[in-house]
Amino acid sequence: MKSFKSIVAEQSDSSLDMVTHYVKTRNVGAISAERTNLSPEENTNRTKSLRKDLQASGIQHIPVKGRYIHDFGTPKAHPTDENSFFVHSDNDILPHLKRLGEKYGQDSILHKGKDETTAKLYGTNHTSDYPGYGKTADVGSYKPNHKAEFHSVLKNGSVFSFSG
């Protein structure tokens, strides 16, 4: 059961103003543990496990719905929602995100350093050509209240993206 303190912290963290503050002042990213080929129960368990991994690494996280085009650029392309986390920290989180992306078989993780103006996708899976394992792809700058090919939705319905 969540404590009152954690519920209040989660609610105050989940405003678009707070996300904007974190993007401007901290290292940020996005990660999920879900896979489209798994059952809802398996994905729920993986999301819980990822949350524990983030907590163990000391990485602050906000639950979001990640929205993207699965199989982008192919005839099988279709919109997909998945339970994800917007993450933030004063510390370097990129190595942790890459490791967790590989652990959970993610095609990529998103990261923007606190001194950078744009975010990048880092390939963490050998089964996807985009961006490709060990490769990066610039995705653009932070845009609050903006839907894009890849974007996130907070619990209160606010959206944000990193796009060109």
C-alpha cells in the first residue's frame, strides 16, 4: 500500500509545470518495460519490476502513458500506448537507463542531459532497426502540450513530447 507521503509526492510531481522544471534543470529520460507481444498481466509485472529497479538506482520517476507508432515505417505500423516512466535525477542516469532498456528488451530509451537542448533515443535491443542497437537518434527538444510521433501523457491528461 502506498503511503500518504508517496501519493502526495506523485500527484505534485505529475504536473506539466514540474516536468518542465525537471527538463530544464535535471537529467531526464523515458523508459518502459512493456512489450506488445506480452500479456497485460506480464506487462503489469514487468512495469512493477522496472519501478523497483528505478527506486533501487535512486532514479526519481513519474508514471506516464507513452504513445508511439509501433513498427514505424513499415506496413504493420500502428499507434501503441504503454505504461512508462518519465525519469529525472541530478546524477548521470544514462548508463542506468541503457542497462534497464536492455534488461526489459526495449527497442530504445529516451535521454536528455541537463545541459543539452535536445533528447536522443538510444538503441537497446538487437531486434529493432530504429535506432538500432548501440546507435542514437536525435528526436528534438522538449515541447509541452504537444503531441508528436512519440509523446507522453501524464495522469492529469497533459501531454509533452521531445520532437523536432
